[in-house]
Amino acid sequence: MRLARLMKVFVTRRIPPEGRAALAQATDCEVEQWDSDEPIPSKELERHVVGAHGLLCLLSDRVDKGILDAAGANLKVISTLSVGVDHLALDEIKKRGIRVGYTPDVLTDATAELAVSLLLTTCRRLPEAMEEVKNGGWTSWKPLWMCGYGLTQSTVGIVGLGRIGQAIAQRLKPFGVQRFLYTGRQPKPQEAAELQAEFVPIAQLAAESDFVVVACSLTAATKGLCNRDFFQKMKKTAVFVNISRGDVVNQDDLYQALASGQIAAAGLDVTTPEPLPTNHPLLTLKNCVILPHIGSATYRTRNTMSLLAANNLLAGLRGEPMPSELKL
């Protein structure tokens, strides 16, 4: 009796333990992993993916035509440990009949929590305040020293009322937000009803919001959406927060808006590129808080993501329905 041939799986990074365990228990797979916490160089990925039936990758791994060509005809499944898929050459993947798994829903809560944390950190100037404590700037109580902007009776504009956008708004509502605005491809009356959110053109959202939170997907339509025109429409007291993708924002225009006082402050969990060079002009501004893309960074969420990514991969290889398949 001939033994069934093992399916080759390549994993582009060390992944959290629950996902790693699921792959280790798969007796029909031979799993190879890039044994590092740092991204695999593109040339190494090309070399290791040759002949693979399945690829488990991360958001920082660009899976383009070159990688697909290197993998060859065996490649049947790509599973990404992310909800975003802008690193995947989807048209080329679809052309080759490759199935794609991703990890929506499971990171919604963690990302929404981070968005609220970043908004509060930015609008109440917490990094500046902490620095004043350390450098001796804290002397006596002064009526207007370290004043920021509060959420009570404010208007919050959400760019992209998807799962994460809704979760952010739900968490902000108890702070006493008076009005929610949102924009996107089309109105979402059912989702907006609970928040009594109004669907408005993006120019109106920019002009009327005290806080703008960007939570949309990166598409051809949203690339560079938040640019000079957008920032010029915003209030001088407005705070801008981006937890979606760096390319949604024109960072040169954002720098000018912050440096000139066109807007009050910005909080970014995503940038272009990532990591942001340490000499980037945005890092010189006190009114810009930048985090290293940690929206989903809780132990529970990252473990859940890794397990879902592993289960997507294994189901795809076995010709079964994936728990979360991206329909191409």
C-alpha cells in the first residue's frame, strides 16, 4: 500500500502557539517555517515557497506574481494572518484558482480598543504630559497647561463603518459623543441605526467632525483619500486618527496640516512605510502620536488569529470549507 504524499506548507514567520500547534498536529502536511520574528526576505520566500501546496503569510509579506511563479502549480491555498489583503496580488491569485483565507472579526474588538486608546492619548496629549513629568516641565498647576480636547458633546466622524468602525463608535458612545457621522461606498442604515449615525459626503464629515477616525479598507478609491483638501476642510481644533492603512493618508499633507496648525493633532497606528524611518518629519511633531501598528496586539487576539489562519490553510488543502475564506 502506497503512503499518501505529504502536502508541503510554508509559514513565513514564527506564529503564536495555538496556530503552530494546529499545524504540528496535521499528519497530512509537512510544515516548514521561517524561524524568525523578522520578515522573510523576498528572495528567501521565493526559494522556500517552491513546490508548496499551502502558504501561511503575514501582512508584511508581499505575495506578488514573482512569488506565485516561484511556488508553481502545486500552490492551492494562501492563508494570511490578517484581515487586510492588500499585500496579496488578488487578480493573479484568482486567475490561478488559488483559495485565500484571512482573519476577519477576531481582531475587531482589540483594534477598536486600540483606536479608542490612541484617540484619548492624542486628544488629551498624554505623551507630552508624561515627558513634562520626566524633564521637569511640571512645576505648578496652571489653568491652561496641557489642555486638550474632550469627547463630551463632540461630533465623531468615522471613515468606513465596517465591523471595526462600528466597534469603535460603540465604545466611544458612552463618553458622551453627541453626534456620529460616517462615510463610505454606500449608506448602512441597519448598522448606523443603533448609533443614530448620519451618512454624509466625506467633505461634510471632514468639516463638521471634532474627531475623525479612519477605519476603511485600502482600495484604489481610498488610497490618498485623506489629503491636503481633506485636512483643509477640518476644524483647527480637530483630532485625526488612522487605524486602517498608511496609504489612505498622504503623510506629507498630514505633516503640513499638523505643523501649520491646520488641525490640532493626529494619532496613527499605521504609516507608510512600516516601520516609519526614525528621521521622518512626523516624528518631530509633539502633536502627532505614532504607534507601531499594534491594533490587534493582545495575546488572546493574536493566538485566535493564528489558529484561524492555520485552520483556513488546512481546510483549503483538504478541499473543505474554510472558516473564513475571501471570496475572489
